[in-house]
Amino acid sequence: MRELVFALEYEPGCNRVADALADHSDARVRSLSLHATAERLWRVDHATGTPEALDAIEDAFLNGDYYADCLATEDCNATQTTRVLDRTDDTLILYSDWERTPTCASVPHIARDHLGDGVLFETRHEGRHYTWRLIHSGEGDVAAFFDALKVAVGECAQMEMLRTADTTSARGSDGTPSGLPPAQEAALQAAVEHGYYESPREVDVGELAEHLDVPRSTLTYRLRRAEEHLAKQHVAGERVAEERLASH
């Protein structure tokens, strides 16, 4: 089995969920379940954030002109149903059911066309960045998948490859010794070199983004993902060490 991880960075006005999340930087949406057939898509999503952020996310899901995962650039007349399964002060769980029309396109359906049936999907959405993790057989045409996705996305989003690897591999074939995608590794290295992690900080994220000539949101996303990866890597390493000591 192969793992494929990439991100779409939506331009303003192209995706209502991305717009809502961009306005509420601490909010997140992640998939709990996502399944697609040739003609339909079902998913359950878990959102976290302030009550105001959850209101905006709920409105984006329930009242968008078309389904948030549809890559069509205008109303495709698809049949969709979205409803709230649960809501607290800081969490929101949404169920969505979407039936395609001939003009509809989505990441799962493009993946089915080029990577085959049985693809597993996991998503994380924060700010304008929509990260997809796909597990597939490895027998499909990844290049054709990305070509088709690029056409479907058009000018609405930038695409960034984050990782491709065997699911049993410790690092992607395009990764770095740390296991980070090159863009995240470069962002982290620049942050260290320019004093972002000093106390007090010698540079803020806006200044660092300007120096690197990347959007502030992109740099923030890369640093956050790199920090998450290294933190999880550290904790996993500590657990392995403890288990080894306990076995002796």
C-alpha cells in the first residue's frame, strides 16, 4: 500500500469553508469518516474552535452554493445534504451526503478514476490549507491523478506535495532525514536560523514570511505541521525507549 499526502491552498472566495477558517485561525476541521462511490460521497467531519468560528463553519457547510468538496467553479446542481450531528461550545460534528452530476469533480472521485477503488481518505482543514492523506494500492497512475486534479482545481488553489511513501516506510521518498517534507524542513530551518524560536523572538512569523517570500498563512501552516510531526516523533521515540527498558 502507498501513502500520498498533499495540500490545497485555496484562494479567497473559492471555498467557503476555507474562507471561514481563514477568518478564525484557531479553528480546525478534520474528517472522522469519508467514503466515495462513483456517484456519491459521504463524510463525517469534526470541527473545533470558538462558538463564533463554529457558527461560521456550520454556515459554510449548510448554506454554500454547492458542496464544499466539489471542485466545480460554479453551481453544479448536485444534490447535497448536510446536517449537524452534535454541537458543543467548542466542537461541531457534521454529516454530509453528496450526489454528483456530470459537471462535478472532487478529490475522492478523481482518485477513484486514477488510483482505483478502495482508496482510503483522511482530511485536515485549517485556514486556507486543506490537507489530504490517501492510502491506495500503488497500482494506479499518480501522475495522471495530479494532472486531473490540477485541471479541476484550476486557479482556485495551489497544490503542494507533502509526502509519498510506502505505508510501512518511516519516511517518504521525497522526505528529509527528519521525515519532514522539504518545504516544512526548509521553513523550520529558516525559523531556527533567524531566531524565531529564541526567547524573546528575534523575528515574528510575518517578518520571516516576508524574508522567505511566501504568504504568512503558508509559513504558519508549514511550521505548525513541522512542529506537530517532530512532537509526535519525539513522543513515539520516548515510548519505544520505555518499552525496551521495560522488556529487559
